[in-house]
Amino acid sequence: MIPPGSVLPGKALYSFDLFDTLVARPVKRPGMVFYLLDRLGVDYRFPLIGLLGFRFWRVLAERVARRLSQHEDIGLFDIYRVLALVIRSPAAQLKRELAVELALLQPIGPNVELLAALLVQGKQCCIISDMYLPPATIGRIIRKHVGDVDFLVSSREGLTKRSGGLFRRMLDRYRLAPAEVQHFGDNPGADDDVPRRLGIDTVLLPGLNRPGRPRSFYDVFCLRAAEESGFHQAGYEIVGPCSVALARFIAKDARQRGLSRVVFAARDGYLLKEAFDALGSGIDSAYVRLSRRALYVAGFALHGDYERFFEGRVSAADFFARLGFECPGELAMLDPARHRQAFIDALKRLGFEAAAHEEAAIMRDYLQAHGFAGKVGFVDLGWRGSLQAAVQDLCGEDCRIHGYYFGSITDTVEHRAFYFQNGRPLARCAIVFQALPVFEFLFTEPIHTLRRIRRSGQGEGFEHEFVADEPDSQVALRHQVAAGARRFFADIAGLLPMLENSDCCGAVDLDPILNAHLKRPSAEFIRVFDGIGHAEGFGGSKYGSLLSEERKSLIGYRNAYWRSAYVAGNAWLRLLHRLLYSRLGMFLILNRGRIVGGAKKRLRGTA
């Protein structure tokens, strides 16, 4: 950003560089645009040529075009005349490059506001740029993001800033001496050294380039917010790409299935719905507040199975609290898992069955009011499809539900998972499951867990009752995650129509991102979650810290919510972690019930 107070008074002209000064692409470096073009698809004359990637050929073509040119600078058409030797339909590819540039470019707000303020004060301003884009395109960019400002561009003038020729042309046009001009730009050579040697006062802005090579389509993008927290970054780098990738997967499959409506389940589906709506798929979407507690209790009216309420290890007080009752004194010190019948008898005495039937009637009306009729898509983050099954039971034959999940560890024709299905591929399942609470935290809406649905006072609408399953201050942090994700949605929005028929931006493009943040997190990323907790079990019955403060041990590792973060700095635990979350380890974990059951059966057969 242009530092406050850097504008020198009394100048006759204020000149501004354009790219990375007034407008910028939300990518780590300008050259990464060529990587995006490669992923969107390039028709090469010979398949082997494509092995080097479009970026290689695009950069080489620009260098050759400059060597062949009799002018200081060239235009995009000159570059594509050379590229025509290696790609088919160069005109179509040139048009696509222009479309990608126009889709990505955004104004740098404070700098554009400064230029606008100078114009309001009656000051004379112009834009001067070394750029191969056609002058008509440059003019379109300036009018859209900056305003009605005169400009000089090297692709039209045949002169460059870095040679000094474009600055001399500017001085001649405005009939000014160098001392009457102040220039703002980000290139140390072309925007600072060269104009200073000519006698022009300059303000050198910090560069926007980021280090690193692109590991995937999504990894090209970067957050350019002035103030960004670790949660903003996580929302931008993890939640944004995952939401867009899953939304594209859902839209494509839902169209093939002829679904007219897709319902996103709270709390994990709110950003997924925003990404889905941004696609403009033409499929109606809805957002419905659900929870395992609300559905499990209502579902009891159908199946009468008390066993589902003994999920997880909870105290007697928590067992009753999550079902909406006070714990009887005589059971307060007992373990629900070991004294199941006593707890079931207590629920019967407390009138739980009648309460469940009442909640079931309300829940059926609530689901119907939110579009659960006919063929419906149902979206949840994952993992076993228990919410979908409970909703299907309550809706009955009036609704046919097909589920969509980011990942699943069950296999059924009634749902499709995007990143891993039935735990396969094992490597992808391992990435997410060793950090499952962290992943869920990032997608969770900034609101507490739903306890139950009630009818409103007039009886025509519905009200939500929530349970305080985590501190309000922690809930508020998720607004930062959401802000980062929404920034990503805005940055990629212009490219979404171009992705319609493309195979890129799928699960493979998420692998490097999730590997880097969840499986091999940096110390800086781990520190972001210091003091953050996670409530698991239905009704938020079990709450614990994402980063364990216990001394490193096997028990601590077993109880850790984020295991790759827990083993950081401990060699033998890190080795154990790699073994457990290897493909073989994940296979044994996911199939331990079947393996143990088969072993017991063989032992009984030999006895």
C-alpha cells in the first residue's frame, strides 16, 4: 500500500504503475496465471510437448517474440504468433488468457482511493505500465477498477519503463520537466531506479510476490488482506478450496440424477451452500438446522432403540443433560456404559418416550417445511451418514434422499462422498481422520449446537433451542474462518464458468493443501489453534482441547484430537503416527471390527 503522507505537494503530474500497484491478481506470482491456464486445458500440436507445461512454452514464446521484435516491447499477439508453433487454436488460447486475466484482477483499494482523491483535488494523474496485454484490454481494466484515467502502455507505445523510453514519452506528452512528476510503483528497477535517474521523484511500494511453487490449482491463490489472522488464512487456504471442490462435485452429480433441490445440513454445511450457490447451477438449495441430538431423540419414536444414546464416554449428568433431563441423584456417580439398564429405566420413569414422540411430530413438520419431499440431495461434511439415515426414517416414503459428503467411511448406494468413500483412498482418509476435530472446527458455523426444534408461539413456525457446547469467544473466531473462505470464493468466482467443463479442481488438487496443513502442519499453523477446543459426541457432550498440553505419551497420543500436531518434536511418536496412518494402518483401523470378529470366529471353530 502507498504509505500515508508520501504524496509530495506541488507536483504537476502523479503517475502510477498499474499491475501490483493499482490492481493485482490474487495469486502468489503473476507467472502462476500460466499454470492456471495449463490446468484449464491447452491443445498442443503434439502430446509430448505438453509434458513441459504451458508455463514453459508461454515464457519461451515471450522471450523469442522479444528477440524478433524491432521495438522495445511487444504485445500479446506477438507472443501467440510464436506459440502457434506448439499449440493448436492460438487465437482461442489467447482469448482464454485475456479472460483469465480479466477474471482475476481486482483493485488495490487504498491505492485506487488515493489516486481518486488526487483527481478530486484537481491534480493531474496518469497510469504508465510495461505490459504485453492489448491497449484495449488495459483500458477496460482501468475503467473497471480505477476510473477514467489517461494511460500509457508499452504494448501500444513500443517503449518500456525499464529503458526509460516510456517515461520520456510521458514527459513529452504532458510537456513537463522530470522534477514536476512523482511516480508510484512496485518494481525496484522500472519504477524506482530508472525514473530517479531521469530526475523523477518516486515512491517504491513493497512487492506482492510470494515464495513457493504451485502444488495444485488451488495452491496458486493467496490471501491479500491487509490484516489477516491464522483463522482467515485457514478459511482461505483450506475451507475455501474444499467447499468449491465439493460444491462442483455435488452440482455435477445432482444434475445427472435430476435432483431439483439440494439441502445443506447445519452446522457444517453453511459455507458449502455458499460455494454451491456461487456456481449458478440452477438447482434450488436450502439450509436446514439439524443435529444428531435433535434427530436421535425424534428418531426414537420410530425405532425405540435406547442403545444409540450411549454413544461416547460421558458422565451420568451429561447423559441426561443432552436428552433434556436432570440426572437422578441415585445415578449421579454411575457410568452410563456400565449401567445401561438403570439409565434406560430412569428415562422411562422421566417420560422420555412421550417427549420423543412429541419431538418426532415437530421434526417431521420441520423437515417437510424445509423441502424434504420427492428426490432431494442432502449435504453433510461426513462421515457415517447417520444424519441422513435419521432424516430418511422420519420422512418415510414421501422423500427419497441421496447424500453428498466430503468424506465417508461407509459404503452405500444412498450417498456419494467426494474426497474418500468407504475410507478409500486410504491415504486421503488418513489425512483427514488424524485431524478430524480440526477439520470439523473450520467448517462449523459460528453458532452453538442445536438441542431441539420447538414450535413457535403461534404454532405456525419453528424455533431453535441451542446448547452452549463451547465458549462464545471461540464461536466468534469462526467468523474469521468464514471471512477467509468468502474471500477465496470472491477470488475464484470469475474462473468458475471456465471450470464448468474442466476436470481440474478435483480431489487431487486438495491433496497438497490438506497434506501441508493437517498432516504436516507448520509450527506457526499449529499455534493458531492454541487454546481452541472441540465438542464431540451428540449434544456436545465431550469437550477437549485441540492441542493437548499433556506430556508426550502413548495415552496422550491416543486421546489427542490432532495427532500430527501432538507428535511434533517427538521422534518415536512421530514414527508410530506414520505407521498407524499409513495405508496398512488405516486399513486395519477401518476394518478392526471385521478383523477381530473373524479372529474370534476362527478361534471358536478350533476350540
